[in-house]
Amino acid sequence: MISVLILTKNEEFNLPHLMESLVWCDDIVVLDSNSTDSTVAIAQSYGARVVARNFDNWSAHLNWAGTQIKYKYKWLYYSDADEVVPEDLKKELLHIAADEDEQRVAFRLRYKNYFLGKWIRRCGIYPVWVMRFYQPAKLKWERLVNPTAVVDGTEGNLRSHFLHYSFRKGLFSWFEKHNKYSSDEAVESLKSISSAKSIPFRSLLPWAPPAQRRVAMKELSFRMPFRPLLRFIYMYFIKLGFLDGLAGFHYCVLLSIYEYMIVLKIREKKDSIK
């Protein structure tokens, strides 16, 4: 009733955890970007189909997966390898897929992010509504990193969460990944600033849809000075990240470092074109 798409590159450590949470699914596609470890063998051991493709950027990769891969079912759940699908989410996905009268074509859901063995509930991150369950023919993706979904039809929100273990492979892997992300975010920042498009302030209002509000806040952040410091203050004090204890403090510092990497790379790119 549901197909699953998993993006991988050298995920032998994470993938078994995710695959164990998907044993109920009989159509799993692993889109692998030239893994050099045992990722492919692990995927095949769980009965997954493996499709190879060089990774270029997030939206191009996902758009290719939506148009070039043939899935067994109409509904597709997309997951990264460092995630887990808990029982309540599985039941909700299957319920929607079984409803022949369902008019919505895409669903967003929240995730619980874990760091140092603790769910980081505050820090300005939760809740983030991300697109993960949809009909591929009704959706396309935009942006190089942290892609946004453009839906042809009505979308909804799920009650359940998926679990995100972005630090399971350690801090080296996290920094390596966010080093790449920060380069792409610097490109997107410069693109937004140079386009001189206005900030959608209406989308910043509390009653605006969460996904639109997140995009608007990102557009606003591109134009704000002292981004790393402001993000730490926002996450740790305004969003009560200090209530997440020492894990919350370290998490806020890490995301502030990520913002600083983006700022420095914007400066670097500006200097290179002078």
C-alpha cells in the first residue's frame, strides 16, 4: 500500500535501524550515491531495490527519484537513513493509503531530533513540519539544500512523528555533512539577496502555515546581521532551549556554528567575484 524511498551514501551504521522499522513495507527503494561501505549489501539483505545515482543537489536528486523510479504504490514515504519510523506513524500512513476517498495528495509531519541521548524538544527547532508522505506525480522540489516542496493539490499534516538520529555517526560526520550544507545555503542566501525580492512578512505571523513561516524566517535571516549570535539567543533563551539541559546548550552552540559557517562562506563568495 505504501512505497518507501531512502537516500543513502555510506550509511551502513544508520541503515539497519531504519530498515528494522520498515519490515512491514514490501516496496523499499534505496537511492544510493556510490556508497563505498556495506550500505548496498545491507539494503539488499532487507529486500530493498537499490538504484544508483550520483548526488548533485537535494531538489534535483529528489525530483529525479519522483519521475524516473517506478514505485509499486501510489503513495510514497521518503526517509533519510538516520531516521526511524515508529509504530504510530506506520499505522497512520497505512490508514491514509487505504482511504480511497482521501483527497489530499501530500502530508507534512514533525520529527523528534535526538542528541546526546535526549529528545531536543525546544531550541527553536521543534516543531518543524517537513514533507515526507506524498504522491510523487503531484509534487516537485526546489532549493539546493533543505528543499521545499511544491505541491499540485491539497496537503495535510500527520499527527505522528518520525525519529531523527542525526548524531548517531558522531560529530565528525555531522560537521562533514553541515560543511556541505553551509556551502549550498551560502549560494541560496546570495541568490535570495541578489534577487531583491521582498520578505513575505505575512507568512511570519503566528497563524501562518508552519511551512510558509519557516521559509519566510529563512528569507529574513539572510538579511540580518549577527546571524550566529541571534540564532543562539533565539534558540537558547526565547525558545527555552536551556530547559533541554546540557544537551540543549551544546545543540544551540552547534547550530550557531553552522550559521557562522554560512556567513563566512557568503563573505568568501562575495570576495571571489569582486
